[in-house]
Amino acid sequence: MSQVSSLYSIYQSHLERSPDQTMLIENDQIVSYRNFHDQVINCAQWLSEQGIRSGDRVAVWLVNRTDWLVLLFALARLGATLVAVNTKYRSHELHYILSNSQASTLILQLNFLKIDFAQIVADVDAQSLPHLQKIFIVDADTDTPSSLLGRKTIAMPTGVTEKKSDTLELPDLDVDSAAIFFTTSGTTKGPKLVMHSQRTLSTHAEHVATSYELAHADNKLIAGLPFCGVFGLNSALAAIKAGIPVVIMDFFDVATATELIRRHKVTHIFGSDEMLRLFVQQVAKIGNPAVPFPSLKLFGFASFSPRYVDLANELIPRGFPMRGLYGSSEVHALFSLQKADLPIEERAQGGGYPAARSLAHIRARDPDTNEICAPGVTGAIEIKSPTLFRGYFNNPNATADAFTDDGYFKTGDMGFLREDGSFVYQSRMGDTMRIGGFLVDPSEIEHVLAEQPEIRSAQVVGVEIDGKLRPVAFVIKKTTDTPSVTHILNNVSKQLAKFKVPARLWFVDEFPATASANGLKFQRVKLRDMALEKLKQESLSHA
């Protein structure tokens, strides 16, 4: 069986040259390439014995652990597809994924901290899952129920209790068939299932390992984001390809992460600005050292909220090597990364230089005229790359709508190209507002609002007022006192064009958000609904 562009090719050279080198570190237990490969062989053999075949779809509902990665590689050997299920999902979402993926098998653990997976499963309508045949339980014990969803449960062995010979007859490998399904962030109709192949996963891992120069002897990655999302998995696979150890966290806890980074001298971490803020709070608890993480070389982050530039100005001088990046389930996480020698404000922006280098093509298109934008002009970002997703499972119409006639993926994001071919991400297309005849990025207004001394954070959406689209703001205040809205808006009007100044400003305790596998994302649709309701109440009170 050819291994070119297969998942196995990600760690094959390290297994052959230095099999006892550290690949993973989990709970202070070291997993070498040899040990990991033995686990993959055993797991593939056991799965085959249970009837898993090429083309099967297997839902994996586990927190980060070595077994998650073992399952990915073992299923790939069999030509089966891993359906990644977010551990934050509950019964409705679990049912949606199992039903729409047509998964024949569910692999899960029953309890983790406060998550009662068994109870969540019990609330799923078992009769409406005709494709589901088997349920495998990881870490099964005497309390494990004999059945779930009307199916018999089977205890799944993990680790290497007895090394098996690699005599399994493997199917002809198709590296372009689906190796994994990721889920999109979701819409009112539910998330789409994003298909990636062994080729797109392995090629992207190679691009990231090479372009971001991961392969240095002292480098280590900490995996704090879930493997069920692209940011968690892509970074781990790139580190494995580069031959550097991956320190696995079962879930992200900032105190544990801080201790692990300092103890293992971690050099690389990928996350969100939300994660950075948690580190700032934790560092204060340990005495606020001037350079809290001297081993860190790169903190690649995606910004999901305003004030990221302020955060960068504060943290980069303190040894947080922050660099903005860009990614999605469709184009992969870590698709691009800003350069370390850029000015801080540019370095912290989303976007950057593609890991695929000249193999990736990026352009921005004016959403109104459909013309390609010149560098520096904001438009809808379109991407063409050899590692793009292979489509949405069982959704040909959505797949067709996602691509241009010449093969570019329509990201749904707004941004602009730089003269050197790199790009800057600004916002989601649905977030951008056409106000006063101009495209307005809400983050620009949010940033100015968040600079006001009374405001901790802000979110801006566009709603119709008196027949015109106008920006309105929801803000979280810094103090218990209620600041003057008029005073805040007067200050903002000195910094922004008149048409960008919010027509309304409301104080809230928190923003509606959804917890995806890649971090919290604010729900602007709900914010718009909240704004419309407030305007309705305002109108009624004036009637």
C-alpha cells in the first residue's frame, strides 16, 4: 500500500529514523513514535475485528488524549472516516451529527469531570439513527451500562498491552477519500460536515511544519485546543510532522497550561485572544514575572473580539510572542500566519502569509461589483489551495455554492491583500455593514469603543433605523456605575466619521456566544435580534 500523502506519512520518517524519540507527552507519560505506531496497529486490528471497514464513518466523542490521535491514524489505515464530535455538544447536537454523518459507530468515554456523557446519550432519540450499529466505550469499568441507545456497548482496549503483528490485510488506500469530518460553526439549520482527506491533512501538516519552522531540537507544542476542531488537530499534526513533542491537555485549564509550559519549556502554542487574556490573569496570580514564559517562541492566535491590538501592545513586550493567523474548517487552521518582524499592530492582525506559500492563491472581490479588488481595498476573501476541503458531506448544493467557477473557495470573510501577496482578515461578510455608501468593518468601531475608559469590551451590529442601516453597540462596562451614554458617544464621535458612530449604545453583562471547538464566538445574529427588540420597545414607549 502506497503511503505517499497518507496520514501515516506524517510520522513515518521519524518512526524509521528515531523510533524511540518522544512524540507525545500526556500526564507526564512519554509516548514514543514506536509506541504510538504499535498502538495504531493494535487499534486498527481491533477495529477490523469489530467489523469496521473502508468507507465506514466512526464518530469519536472524546476529550484530547493519545487515544484520539491513535483512532484517527488507525481508522485511516482501514480507509474509514473519523467524525469529530465536539465534547461541548449536548443531546440535540450529538443527534444531529450522528444522523447527518450516517455514522455506523460511536466511540466515547462515559464520564469526564462534570460531563455525564451517558446521560447526554440517553436523551438522544435512538430510533431516528438507523445507521448507528455499534457503540464502543473507552475506559469501560464495572459501572459501564451494557447498552446505550438500544445498542450493546463494547469495551474498547487502549494502549499497548500486547504488541500484535502487523498482519492486517489493508484495503487499497485512497488518500483523496474522506479521512475526517469536521463541523462548521453552525447556522440555524445546524453545522455542515466538512470533509478533509488524508492528502489534505498530511500536506497541510508538511506546509505548516516547514513554513513556520517548527523542526528545531528544543521545540515543543502544547495542545490546549480540542482535537475535534481544526485548530487543535492541525497544530498537533504539524508538530508531529516536524518531529517535535506534543504536550497533550485533555481540556484547556489556564493554571495547568501555565505549569506545563514552564515545566516542559514549551515553545509553541496556538489559541485565541480569549486564551491570552486568561494567561494574563493567571500570570498575575503567580507573581506577575516580567517574562512569564521565557521558552515561548510563538503564540499564534485568532482574534474573536476587539482590543486585540491593545492586548498585543501590552503582551508582546512581556515575552508573549503573539502573531495573528487565519484559518477555518474548510481551509484548515494555521492556513496563514503574520511575520514576526512586522510592526506590532500588523503582526497582531488576522491573516498573514500562507503556509502553502506560492501554492496558495488569495484574492479579494468587491461584493457589490463582483470585481477583483486591488491591494489595500477591502473585499470578500477567496482562496485556492491544494489543501482545501473536499466538500460538505451529503450536501452537493452547499459545496457548489462554496466555490467559484475557477475553483476558489468563498470564505465568507472580509479583508484585503497587501502588496506582497499576504492578506489581512477583518471580519465575517455577514458582519460587515454598508453604511453611508461605504463598507464598514464593525471591529473598527468596537476597537474605538473599547478604548473608552468606561468600557471593557464592545460588539457592534447593523440594524435598520428610520429606513437606513445604522450601527448600534452593545458594551460591557468596567465598573458597577452606569456611565453616561452621551459622554461615551461624544468621545467616539471625535474619533470616527459621523456615519460610523453608533446610533444606540446599550449596556449588557455579557455577549451571547457559542462555544466552538476553536474558542468562543460571539453570535451577532442574536445581538441583532436583541437590538431590534430594544428598538421595538423604544418605539412602543414613545407611542
